Amino acid sequence: MESLCVQCCCCTPWTRTLEQELGRRCRLLRFCWDSPQDRRDEFLRTHGPSVRALVSGGGSGCDAALIDALPRLEIIACYSVGFDPVDLAWCRDRGVRVTNSPGVLTDDVADLAVGLAIAALRRIPQADRYIRAGHWKANVDYGLTTRFSGKRVGIWARQDRVPRGWKLPVARSTTTTREEKYKPSRTTRIALQQFNWQPTATFLWWRPPRRRRGAGLDVFEDEPDVPEVLTALDHVVLAPHVGSGTRETRRVMADLVLGNLEAHALEKPLLTPVV
């Protein structure tokens, strides 16, 4: 492949391996799309006509204007499961292929979900701060926490990922189709459409304050901005959207990006096609 444009600057540890492999296999153009408009325009004027492939993170995407600025663009490989910021309709019209990195995050996300649940109920972050502050040594009362084992678990999608060994009863929902998502639920405690699908609003109204034992959150509405109403809650454990953030999974995601680009260059079927 003549020229490959990486839309987001590869500067963090979990993208370095992918960047190195891309640089070894093709002519790599590094660019951060958060740069000022004049720098973006200059970059596209200089390199746009030669770019045939683009690697993008899930949050950056590729809109119609960018696609038009890359007249030879053939494929967009998303280094993510999500591809919402990519203008799929425009890609179809232009004949641009799109791939993503699905099916490799489930275990890591499940691990973190269980970890957040236990951390919230057993107040593990608070226990850590308690020791570091010298309260244990000073014989300050720590208090009791809440048991995780035996609690009812509601799983949105992958019911087969129920944690084993904790004897957790599973709460099932009647929602099975896209249309039913917008109907009042007959079995769940929350009608999500009442809160316009806003996770923060849903959480805040979830249960009466005296019955909230804790919550663990990894995804937020306006990242990286987290509402103060959440950061002020002591019973909430927060993570910076790192559900898939393990070396093992990011390596597999990188392999999918590279495999899709190689398949396209060799005119073979794409591994994980979206368009």
C-alpha cells in the first residue's frame, strides 16, 4: 500500500506496537486530528492525494469532509469496536471499505465490571486511602461494607459471562428487539427512555439514596469530563473508560487492524468488515 494515514497520533503505550508495525509495513503518515484547523488543512493539501488507507481510533472517526479530502482513500480501519463517528453512508457512496475490532473486548470488560462491583461494595478504594492516611495505625474505625456474593446481577447482553463461584442470581429483561427498547419495561426497575438514555441520569435516579450501596462506572456521557455530582459521591468507583485497556486485548486489536489492511492490499476478504 503506497501511503497509510494514521488519523490519531500514536503516542501512548498501548498504540506504540501498532504504530511500529504500520511503519514497518507501509509509508506511515502520523497526524493528530486535534491539531488546529490550519495544520489539518496543510496536512491534507500535502498528503491527502496520496492516502489510500486510514487508521482511526473509535472517538475520532472520519466524516464526509475528511473522506472528500482523501480522493484515493480505499479503506478505514478502526482501532476500536465502535465506528459511530465514521460516516458509513458516505463511505458506501464512495466505495470506501470500513473495518473495526470486534469480539475481543468481552472478557476484559467483564473482568472490569466485576472488579468495579466488588470495589464499590467492599469499598476497596476507601480501604486503600484509609491505610495510606494512617487511620488504621491510629485505630480509627473503618466501618463495615456490603457483601458481593449472593447479590442479584442484571446483565445487558452477555448472560454467559455471569461470574462463577459467587452464587449470583441473574435478573433477566424482556427487551429482545430494537423496537422493544423504547417500550416500558415489565421487569426492570428503570425505564431508560425516561432519562433520554443518559447513564448519569439513570444512575442518579436508580434507587433511593438510603438503598444505594455503591456503583462502579467506566463510561461517561461527555468524556473526559465527569460530572461533579459523581465525583462527589463517596460510594462511586470511577474508571477512565479502560474496559478494554489491557496489553493482551490491545495487541489483538492491533492484529485485526493490520490483518484487515493486509487483506485489503492483497484483495482478500476483510477479517471484520463493517462496509
